[in-house]
Amino acid sequence: MENKSKNPLGSKKISTLLKEFAIPSIIAMLVGSLYNVVDQLFIGQNIGELGNAATNVVYPLVPACIASALLFGIGGASNFNLAMGRGEKDGAKYYIGNAASMAFLIGSIIAIFSEIACNDMLVFFGASSNVYPLAESYLRITAVGFPFLIFSSCATHIIRADGSPKYSMKMNLTGAITNIILDYIFIFIFGWGMFGAGFATIIGQIISAVMGAVYLTRYKTVRLDIASFIPRLSVVISIASLGAANCFNQLAMMVLAIVLNKSLNYYGGLSPYGTDIPLAVSGVSLKCMQIMMAFVIGLSQGLQPIASFNYGAKQYARVKEALFGALKTGAVISFLGFIIFQVFPHQVIEMFGQGSEEYFEFGVRYIRIYYLFLFTYFIQPIVSNFFSAIGKPIKGIFLSLTRQVIFFLPLLLLLPRFFGINGILYAGAMTDLIAASVCSIVGLKEITKPQYSKASDN
């Protein structure tokens, strides 16, 4: 049996563990978000509004890939840490191996489908006639990297579960730096435009994936053999059950992105701004939002192994302390993001290239209204991921869907009918507030149970 007192997750000071696991996780998420943000920056500066709109049209496939990575990465890591907390070391290795092999397999399937259905997908995603050629060029090259993107993203979680958060950070950092350097070379020196941005991205993703594969050959806490990587139905189901909340959250973002693009396209056409300006502004603001999301989601992922292990070891007071520590930090991050978006919206948009007066006018209004309650954003991702980490996937899935599906989609379909394109902005603001309120209530109901008030066992 695995002695919990010998594992730092069960004995080390919670605040120290949060720093050790959350900081590398946040950096890894920030670095991962750079793949899209840097592409957007270089494309915006080199191509302009239409380039920004094109990346926004392709964007729904990004959460689809991340959803797959989280399904197996978070699911595999959570099961692994829960098993180790219970002392079930022999069976724990299958959660890691199966997660890695399934991630690459699903990535390959998504890549093939994207290449075959590229034209229909872009039309469905809301590409206008002006944006379509640029979006097609970008999608066809980036799709090649989907297996490596999904595998490397999954690997960051299962490597972190092994107690090596710094390695997962280095893995993503190496790929992202490669992407940034090659973006500049391919776009500005070679003049390859959208193709160059996509080509730089997949090279960075391949490098990260290779580093992840190398680590798995020397996994520390358990020995991974060939049998570990052969999918077992029971193991895959268990992995998927605990990764489902994070997966559905990203899939909901994909659905949301598609509906949002179509709504911006339709109601933009009825407004003085036309179709392309709203799409471009939405793309820019979304990439900026990815930076703050990286902090909050990275924080929630750093919480995962701590909460999972201690819940499995029945050290509930430590679980509660870890959750509250993550929420406090998330509150500070979200408030700072709120201040930046409200005070400097013009400067935020300007980072991604120049545009018309109407472009900046709509952009400033979009950011200030859509993200009016951004200071509450941290609650939903942290609380939903917490329930998955402690082995309660149903609540985790429900809470993960509150923002994007349960509340936002109905408001997005309803409010623009009365307020035009402004209704889209109001829908975003209202959703943040409602989702945060619901997650707070469900989270408090869990954490006020008697066992969380008992002293830790160690």
C-alpha cells in the first residue's frame, strides 16, 4: 500500500503544493495559449482585419482538440492520483498509458476529418466570402498538427500527476518559443501568410509531443510498459468519466464559438459594422481572454492532483484548504483581468493590428460590455474541475456546462432578437454572473459537509 505520509501530496503544506503545481501549470497554459495569440498578433500585423477574422472562424476546432486532451489528460491524471491516494499502485499505470495512446488516436481522427470536411466546416463556422480563402489556408496546415497538439496537451496533465510540473512547463515552453520564432520567419521574412503561421504552429506542437513521449519512457512513480498503452475499455471509461467535465466545457466552447460567429455574422450584417468587423473583434478579444483563462484554468489544474490524492486518502480538511486557496488566487487574477479590459480596451485591440474607426469603436464597446462581470470568471472553472478531481463527475459536468451551454446559448439566441448585435454583448455579461452564482451555491453545499471540518489525518 502507498503510504500517504510518504507522498508530498498528502503531507506537504497546502500553500506550498499549490505554488509548486499551479505555477508551472499556469505557465504551461500561458505558453499553450501563445500558439493562438502569437499567430493572431503576427497575422493581425501582417494581414489585418480579414486575417483576424479568419483565425476566429477556424477557432472552434481549437476547443475541440483541447476537449479531447482534457478528456484523457485530466481524466487519466485524476484516476491515477485517486488510485495512488488509495494505495492502488499496480493498477494506476494503466490510467497513464491509456490516456496517452487514446489522446494520439483521437487527434489523428480529428485531423483526418478536418482535412476531408474542410470546406463544409468553414462555411458552417460562419466564414464569409472574403474570409474563406484565408481560413482554408490556415485550417489545412494546422489540422496536420492536431494529433501532436492533443497528445502533448494530454501529456502535460499526466506528467504533472507524476510530480513533474516543471517538466510539463518546459515541454510547452519549448514548443511555444519555437512557434514564435518560426512565426516571424515564415510570415515576415518568407511571406507565407496564413500558411506560414499554421506551419510554425505544427512544428512547435511536434516538438512538445516528442518531449512528452520521451518523459513517458521514464515515468517516476510507476513503470509504464507496452501493456499500459493498450486501450482497455474499463480503464478508458473510467478516464472519460473524470475527464468529461473539462471535456464538455471545451466542447461547449466550440459550440458557443460556432453560434457566436454565426450570430455576429447575421446581426453584424444588419448593423453599421458589417459582417467582418464583428468577427475580427470577437477573435481578438477571445485571444486576449485566453491569457486570463490560462491563469485560471492553470490554477484549477494545479489544484487537481492535490484535491484528488487527499480526497482518495480521506484527508478532507486538506481538500477544503486547497480549494479555498485556489479560489482566493483566482479572484485576484480575474479582478486584474477585469480592470485591464475595462480601462484599456482600445490598447488591447490595437496590439493585434490596425483597423478602421468603426473597427475600434465596436471593439471597445464589445470588450467593455461582454466582459462586464469578468471578475467572477474564476469560480466556474475552478469549482467544476474540483468536483471532477474528487471523483464526482456528474456535478463537474453540470457545472462545466453552466456558462457556455445552459445559460449563454439561450441568452445568445434570445437577446439579439430584441437588441440586435448589442444583445450578443449583454448575453456574455449576464452569463458570467449567473454561472458564477450557481457554481458558488453548489460548491458551498459540498464543502460545508461535516467531513470537511475534521482535522487532517497527518
